[in-house]
Amino acid sequence: DFLQKIKEIEFERDSLSIQYHSISKTFNDEKTKFQTKLASLESDYDEMKRKLDTSKMEYTRGMKTYQVDYENKIETLKVNSKN
């Protein structure tokens, strides 16, 4: 009877150990998927931020060019109207 109880406990222990390892593997797999997805999202965010910064610079440069062109046209009109 005592040996039977020991065998039952060992069986339960082994069963729980198998369940633990299965759950642990699933958890680690999910953790790896999450970390990969997070790294991908961070990379996408950094790329979008760089594109936004580039767009801002190009917009600012373009607006400055328009401003200079506008100021030059005004000066040209002033000079032409004096003549």
C-alpha cells in the first residue's frame, strides 16, 4: 500500500513536471514572439520618425525657397515700378 502511494505520487510528480515544461515552453515561445513583434514595432516607429523628420526638413527648405522667391519678386516689382 505504501509502495503504491509512492508510485502514485511519483506519477503525479512526473505528470506535473511534464505539464510545467510544456507550459514553460509555450510561455517562452510566446515571450519570443512578443519580443520579436516589439522589436519590429520599434524599428517601424524609428523608420517612421526618420521619415517624418526628413519630411519636416524638406517642407521647411521648400517654404524658405518660396519665401526667398516671393521676396525676390517683390523687390523686382518695386524696382520695375520705380522705372
